[in-house]
Amino acid sequence: MTARLHHVAFRCRDTEETRVFYEDVIGLPLAAALPLTASATGRPVRAMHSFFQLKDGSFVAFFEVEGAPFEFKEQHDFDLHLALEASDEDVERAAAAARARGIEVRGPSNHGFISSTYFRDPNGYVVELAVKTLAHDALMAGAPGVARQMLDDWTRAKQGEPEPA
């Protein structure tokens, strides 16, 4: 089993506008910025790789790459979103900072095990700040066996197979 997440990386349109959102709105400090002039294979590139640190020491990272086409679009929550664990205070601060900048804020939505507030970053990605509820730990602690059964049932139903007797 992998020990923990180091970073997850996305493309961005502009590193500074991305920094404003993730650092000034969401509250993740800019930890590193790496200008890149060559790829691992030696191909010339002009890119900025930036890292924003979470409280657990992992990072959300971005690549701004000049001259490399990428389709930026507003993502649907089901297609792509980044969920970050937060406190009620974190959410209140981020929501106020976002609204002051005219940034979309949706929620909170109670999902039973978490309460979620959603933001849209300047690249079109949905960022969810998730606050655990009292039901969270019980759901996740009993989840592996139940989750596997639910996945098996889902797969059979998609394939039109009957439920086992």
C-alpha cells in the first residue's frame, strides 16, 4: 500500500491567478515554484511548476506551460473535482474571501458523512472543502467490505446480470 499522497498536479492558465485562489482564498501556502526549461528527455519547454501545501504535508501542484495547448473548461463536479478536508472555520474564511473576489461558492451541502462547500478555481476546476460530520468515521471504518459488495452489485447491474441468490 502506498504510504501517502505527495502531490496531485493539474494544468493552469496563469500561475499567479492560480496562486491567488489557492493561497489567498483556499488558504494553501505556496511552498515551491520550479521554472522548467527542459523536459526529462531534454526537450526544450517553458513551464512553471507550482506547489501549494496542505496541513498534512502533501501538495496540490500546477503546471503553466507556454505554447502547449490545453482545453480549459468549467468542469462538472462528477467529471473532475478536488476535495480537501477543512474545518468550519476554514470554510467560512474561504467563502468570505471568494465572495469578496466574485468567485463562485456553492453550499454547504450535507452529504451525511461530510458537509461540502464548492468553489470554482480560475482554471475551471471545482474545489470542494469537506467538513467531516459525526457519521464520517463510522462510515469509513466499516466501508471496505461494504464498498466492495456495492461495487460488485453496481458492476453486475451495468452488465445486466441478475443479483446473486
